[in-house]
Amino acid sequence: VEAALADGPLAGKRVLVTSGPTHEPIDPVRYIANRSSGAQGTAIARALSALGAEVVFVTGPADVAPPEGVEVVRVETAQEMLEAVQSALPVEAAVFAAAVADWRVASASTSKMKKTKGGLPVLEFTENPDILATISQMDKGRPALVVGFAAETDDVIDNATAKRTRKGCDWIVANDVSHETGIMGGKDNDITLISQEGAEDWPRMSKEDVARRLAERIAQALT
Ligand code: CTP
Ligand code: CA
């Protein structure tokens, strides 16, 4: 357990972290989810707090418990996450580690869907708001440092580099979430930090170590 440093490099700085999956309802008892455990986002929030930051932690329904000593805002859907993020502003840095559902069911049913209605259900989807892009492209009150993640299974660096430019964030933490890497839901991470200066490969290390190293980089960037 790390104690927050009252005189740490991030003391007096307010930062935001999104984490975990989102759940998108199909009907009152069913939802669409993904394999994010929330481990990496939680470790980042903890590491930022340990450097003295005032952390707002916006989390979907994650497997791991949120860190102690941070302001926790629990949400379910992508739309709720966007609203919670906007309410938390202004912040000096924002890290978008959540695995936000790209799509939601266009009109979730308010009553439980029944087999007896005949035929198979057909779900129609609509796109969720892109929280990272929305915040990265704010005209007024944009955080000084916006960090996104890129979960990729193919052409990781090329896709993540393009994602950074397209969304307008400052840094992208790229990781290969192919099933065999064991990263999504696992203990370790193997990331490449992409900024305007280029791509920096980090060795495979625990998600806690990735978090500590990233928090230190954020502290350097903000001072
Ligand atoms: N993200 C977000 N809101 C969304 C989708 C993604 O804020 N609706 C954020 C994630 O938190 C992450 C980054 O955008 O920081 C990239 O997420 P990713 O799923 O890799 O990228 P997408 O733009 O959704 O593209 P795709 O899934 O098609 O690769
Ligand atoms: Ca996505």
C-alpha cells in the first residue's frame, strides 16, 4: 500500500482516470460487456494518488476494487461515463484506461425479452460517444495532458499511432490484447508509449509497474 505523498510531485494537481469495462443494456436482465478487469486503470489511479495527485476515478463495473483515497464515481454505460468525466472537469491530466463499449443496443427493451415471442431476437446497434476524442478535442478547458489507450490485436503500433492522431490525445499507451498475450484480464502488461516524439517500447512488466512508470512520466510532463 502506497501512502499519498502530501509533498509528492503531483500534490495539488487534480487528475482523472477512467477504468474498467462498460455494460450496455439489452433488456433489464441482460447486457453487453467486455473482458476488461479494470486492473490497469486501478493501478494507474493508485500510482497517481501515491505521487500526491487528487484523483477522480470513473469506473465501470470492474472486477478489482477501486483504490483507497481517491474519489470514486461508479457508472455502467458509456454515456454515463462521458457525463461523469465531463462533470469531473477541469483536471490537469486525464488517463482513459476504460474499455468503453463502442456500440450500444439502439433501443434497449424496458421489459425482459421472452423466448415465447417467436423467432430469434435481432439487436440493432448504435455508436457510443467517444469519450477520449471528445475530451481531447475540447476547445476550452481541455486537460493539459490527455492519455489514451489502444487495445489492438493486429498492427499494434501502426493502428495506435493512427489512433493518437485521429483522436487528438497527447499520448497513447498501446497494447496487444490478442488472447494469447494474456494481457486483458491478466497481471502483466506489455506496452508501447506513443507520443508526438515517437514510439517507446517498454519491457513486459506488472500492471503496477506500468502504472508507476506512467505516473512518473505524467508528473514530469506536468511540471
Ligand atoms: N474510448 C473512449 N470512448 C469510446 C471508445 C474508446 O473513451 N467510446 C477510449 C478508450 O478508453 C481508449 C481509447 O479510446 O483510451 C482507444 O480505445 P480503443 O477501443 O482501442 O479504440 P477505438 O477508437 O474504440 O477503436 P477500435 O475499437 O475500433 O480499434
Ligand atoms: Ca473500441
